[in-house]
Amino acid sequence: MALKKQTIRGLNKITLNGGPTTKEELITLSESWSENEELVVRKILQQGGKCKIGTDVIAVIRPDKTYSLVR
């Protein structure tokens, strides 16, 4: 099962091998991944970080949530 557009949303920055990528490119790549590889990428998309799938390095930078104790 490949990734869907809904899975890839609300992200600041996604890079593939050090360069910017698009949702469509990730979806196309995900069609050839195993279930375990897809689970790893889904987890990285949720929490941010880096992972290597085959020869591709995927890095995700999540937007920082700003919390304030002052009203």
C-alpha cells in the first residue's frame, strides 16, 4: 500500500537525498516500499527526523509548536 496525500500534510520541510521533494514524488517512491519501510516513513512524517529507505535518505523537519506560559 502506498502513501496517500493525506498522510503528507502540515509539514515545514521534507527533503529527499538533501534536496526538496514533493508529495507526488514521495507517493510514487512509496509504491515500491515494503510494509515495514512504509511504517518507518509514516512514523518519521509524524514526529520528524531522518530515515534511509534503500538508497534514499528522507528527512522531515516538523514545525515547532510555540508554547507560552504568559497570557
